[in-house]
Amino acid sequence: MNTTPSPVPPKHCADCVLRRQPGFTSVTPEQLACIESFRADITRVRAGQAVVPEHRASARLFTLYSGWAFRHKSLADGRRQILNFLLPGDLIGLQAEFIDEATHGVEALTDVQLCVFPQDRLWALFQQQPQLGYDLTWLCASEEQLVDENLVTVGRRSAAERIAMLLIHLWRRAERVGLTGDDGGIDFPLTQQHIADALGLSLVHTNKTLRKLERLALHEIRAGRLRLIEPQALERLADYYTRPLRRVPLL
């Protein structure tokens, strides 16, 4: 369980610490004022609680300000597929704008703080700031690309390749938003069950594969932190080709 209080979003978007990170695109003062007027509230969700309940209509969008969350779909017998993990700066709930209800759920992996935006003002945002509308469209396209990559991972990569891919991808995303520490590692709140649910593996297979990778000394997970010891070797194992992660829009 996460015991460290999550940073709270500031009153004014100009004071947002995420916007100081080089991984996010810059906005004009006019665009920033529009985003601030669009934001309706901030909210906190405890670890293990739903940010977006599965199969329920939601009238809100969220930007994850601090903490980790994940999108998931569940089957009738309780089996769960984690679709992707959400880090600070990620937009939540845009898919539900175009359908009657959320076809997936979003759960807080740690305690999270979120900025809240009303969906019924989304069209006005597109009209007033077309560039911000384009940014939201880009985020949708980026999400589709992530789904493609996840399909390749689950469908064709071996268990070791899947886990290596997940570790590299999450570490690079965390690095982009300034979450790496002085030790070069990142907080890593995932349990083996989360990894198994994300990669379509059994818990036993996940445990065995993680121990196999640890013996190769390519990475280290200790006390809730992930550190990459031999990132290039881990990339080769995952058949992962390093590309600069482009800067992403932040609502």
C-alpha cells in the first residue's frame, strides 16, 4: 500500500510541476488560460479504488497529476486484463466521450491526485483552441499505437520478452515525466499479479520468469523500486528498438 502522500495539483495551471518537465509540449498563455478555465475540480482516489468504474457512464475526464493507475477490462468470472498503466500527465476517460459508457475501468494503483474536466465542455475546447483539440486527437492516435504494440507483445513475444518489454517501456515513460531518482531507478508499485494481468501470463509463470531475469542481472526490483542495470541487453532481449520518446500534450 502506498503511504507517501501524492502531490496535490496547484490552484493555477501555471504552477503545475508537470509542465516543467521536458517530456511535455509547451502551450501558449492563452491555451494555458483555456485549460485552467476548463478544469472543474481536483480529486483524490485511494489505491485500489475506481477512478472510472467499469461499464458505467462518466461525465468527466481526468489528467493524472500524481501516482499510478491502470486501465482494465474484466470477464464475468473475474479474470482481468490490464490494458495499460497510467503515469502522471496521462489523460483518462476520453474514450468514453464517444460511446454511451466506459467499456473499461480505471483503478488507482497507488493513491492518486487528478485534475477533473467536464466532458460536456469538450466541444467548446475544440472550438476555442483548435490546437488543443488536435493535441487530444494526437493522444487518441498514440493510444491506438500503444494497443498495437501491446497486441504484438501478448501475441508473439515470449514470457521473458514480454516482461523485459514492460520494464523498459514503463521505465522510459517514468523517466520522461521526471520520476527517476538519484539512483537511476523509479518507484515501481506493480505486484506480480499486475504484471501477469498486463501480459496474459499466469502468476506462477510470471514469478518464474522474473526470477530468471533477475539471475541475468539485467534489472533489479527491490523495495518497490525498479532499476535497469543493463538496459541495452534488456532491450535486445525484448526485441525493443530505442526511439526517442516524443514530447506529449498535457491537458
